[in-house]
Amino acid sequence: MENSTEKPPFSAIFDFSFTEFISIELIRVLYVFAFIVAGLTMVATILSGFSNGLWWGFGSIIMAPIVFFTIVFFARISLETMIVLFRIAENTRETAEHTKKE
């Protein structure tokens, strides 16, 4: 059963008072984007290594996965930190609404 008060996706884009957070919905997209960037960086590392010589190429094959996982790791940590901060803000707002004196 759907909630009749649900807003259309990305309606927060036009919320100029910033009462809704759009970042939480975009986290999955940003994480996929981080994987794409990490993959492209891995390919570029390997191609750059082989353009400098055979031994550099073999070294880049070893380094490319390390670079990939480092980028993905830091992207994940950054995105999780962002989620935590937004959830803290939402919980703080709810607590403030519940403790208002009438």
C-alpha cells in the first residue's frame, strides 16, 4: 500500500528551503559513478604503464587493482559519512519537533 503523501522523485531539487535531502536518494548513483571512475582509472593505469615499457606495464597490472580498491574504499567511506550526517540531521529535526513546547 502506497503512502498518498509521497512526493515525486527528485522533487527535492526544487526545494529552495532545503527541508528535504536529495543526497540520500543519490547515494547509489554516486557509488556506481565511483566504480566507473575507479574502473577507468585502473584501465588508464595499465595503459600508461605499458606505454612506458614492458616492465612498467607488468608493474601497472599489479598496481591497478590496488588503485581501484583504494578509490572504491574512500568513495564508500565518504558516502557512508554523508549518509550518517544526513540521518543525524533528520533525527535531530524529529527530536526537536517532538520536544517543542506548545
